[in-house]
Amino acid sequence: MTSRPAKANTVYILRRRLKSSAPAVPPNNWSKMSNSLLISLCLLAATTVLAYPQNGWQNGKQQGQGYTNGANGGNGANGANGGKQLQAAGEETQPAMMPMNYDFQWEVNDEESSNFYGHKEQADNGRVDGSYHVWLPNGRLMKVEYYVEGNSGFVPKITYEDAYTPTWGTPYFGARRR
């Protein structure tokens, strides 16, 4: 009879044990272990919940900052102050600011990798105008022109130019205005 290497014997023994009908862990030990684990997790969860300050109370005192239940001078949304943010005495309110004006543009125009796309956008006194373009794999150029003004949201106009051939090395948007 040929002797098997030690590792092969171990695998053979494990296979035989797995095929046998005897469970690897007796059911009584497993159920005791799972019950202990479940009780431990429940105690951990209860301890965590009880240790966390609730409704703005901490160390027996009502906290005046953050979201509270609104009682006793709290500043919660349901409080007696109508959900308004409280301010410290002498603190001045700042006037609402207009959005910043800006403009940017960028392009990728690389003949070697056949990448041709770009984006430009400008904001002027709260209105945003922009456009972007992408040369698609099917040879069309997708152009998106858009604006956002007030509460209009993003308002796009999408067009396609069939059989477009990029002019490699020449900027699509032209020179950037200053």
C-alpha cells in the first residue's frame, strides 16, 4: 500500500468527517453560544442608547444649542420660537449675499486618443449659462447648452451634429475672453 503525504491524509480525513452524519459542533453547545452572543449584543445596544444624550438633555441640564425638543428655550423645529435659529446677544445678522460671478472653460482635444470634449460655464448676477460638447463613438457631436436662473433648475437644449470631424489642435470654444 502506498502511503499518502501528511497533507493528503488530512484532506482525506476531513472529507470523511464532512460526509459523516455527525455534526461538527453538538447542538447544545451551539445554542448556548448563540444565546450568549445574542444577550451580549442586546446589552451592548441598550448601553449605547442609554449613554447617548437625548432631547437636548445632558448631565441633568437642558442644552440650548443643537436640535432639541424645543421645550425650555431649546431651538428645535417644534419649539416655542417657531423653529427660528437663536442668536447670541449682540450678534448681528448678515445680509443675504448674491452668488459669486465666475467663468471657466476647459477642453480635451487629443487626436492620438480620439478624445474631443469640453465644458464652459459663466455665472453673472445669479444666472448661470454654459455648454459642453462630446464627440461620440458613432461620429456625432453632442452639444448641450444650458442655463439656470432663479428657481428654474437646469434647463438644457441638446443638439447633435452628424458626421462631425474634429479639428485637432484647434480649440472648440476659441480664445477665452477676459
